[in-house]
Amino acid sequence: MSGNHQAGQWTDFLEQRYKRYAQPGFIADDPVSIPHRFTRKTDIEVSGFLTATISWGNRKAILKGAAGLMQRMDNAPGDFILNAVDADFRNLEGFVYRTFQTTDVLYFCRALQRFLLQYGGLEKVFTGGFNSDEEFGMVDAIAHFRKMFFDDEWVPPRTLKHVSDVTRGAAAKRINMFLRWMVRTDPEGIDFGLWHLPASSLLCPLDVHSGAVARRIGILTRKQNDLKAVKELTSNLRMIDPVDPVRFDFALFGEGVTGGR
């Protein structure tokens, strides 16, 4: 950022748009509505992670795909993952959402089962990699998660692309969105605040919509939507709100999707 006057303008814009878009009504048409179907922590985590994984493309298609996947898990995703045996995993055969197909969902669910049974859950894997001494310690957490997720003798090569690799500079939009859901606590009741990680350490989910708005208002200069851009954007948002910077994801994404309507 440069200049107090400009910073003030950006702050006003983001605060106004946050109030406009961060409303309970946001939930219904957003992928976060899938984990909102559940109340148990494990159900929220599993449904949230799988939904975030397929969150690209048309939002109606995302919701339809995620709802169908939950149906295959008897709408009890936590119990399904914890207790599934080979016969249960066959319920997942035939699932397809764009390039995320049966091979991928089978690996994902078996990896989630390993996390739940051997490591105590998704939260412990992320917190185990989090570096509180680093400005962007959440990058370490995401890298650690991916390494653990694919720490298996049987990893289909085609499945690797479905977990972003921050060590290669990926923006990791879907993982950062999932982390926002799990970590942030908000009065609007959109995010869940289930995990014991600092909201100040979250990275802003960056996609076409949020990136376009961020560049338009001048808080992002990098042209590519990659990890360097995520760090630049997050740093500027932290200057506005050092405690909960990623709340402005609602402002950027909402403005981008609606075109300011």
C-alpha cells in the first residue's frame, strides 16, 4: 500500500462491501452451505473439505455435486469416513465432478480415514505443520498437509493435482477457503470457528473474481493468481485488519461475482 489517503479509500470500500455481502443469506448459494447441514465437528470437517475440493466452476453445479457425494455417505460423512470398509467405499464408485472422479474420491476418502484414525483428525495435521514464527506460517501448514495427505504407497498420479502444491507457488484457493471456514469465527455465522489456529494467520482465497476486484481497487498488483499474489493481497488486508484480515474475502468475492449489483 502507498499513501494514507488511498489506504483509507480501500478500507472504506472493503468495510462497506464486507457489510453488504457477509450476511447469513450468503450461505444458501455458496459451497459453505454443505457443511452447514451438519452440527458435529467431524461431519463439518469432512463435508467441508470434500466440498472445498470440488469448488471450482458453476456454484449450482458445485452444490449439486457435493450434495450427491454426501448422499453416497448416507448424509453422515464423519461416521462414513471413520467406519467405512471396502464394501462401503463402493458407494462412491461412479461419482464424477468434472475432473474429480471415482479414483480421486476413493483416494481422498481413504486418506481422510487415515487422518481421522491415525492422526486425530484434519485439524491436528494442519496445526502440526503451522509455523507461528513465520509471517506466512499457514503456507507451511498447507505444505505439511499435502505431504501427509499423499504419504501413501498407493497414490494415483491423476489425484495429485486435486491438492494444490504451495511449494510450487500455487495459490491454493480451495484449501485457503476451507481453512477460512474452519478457523474464522464471525457474528454472521458463515464460518465455523472450529479450529484453534489464529485467524490472523489465514491467507486470502484468491480466484478470478476476488483477484479482479483486488486489482481494480489497487491492493493487488501481481498479474498472476499464484502464491506470491496471495501473500501480497493478504499482507495488504492485514494492514487494514491485522486480527481478521481474511474477512474481506467476502467483500472481494461478493463484489466480483455480482459485479457490484
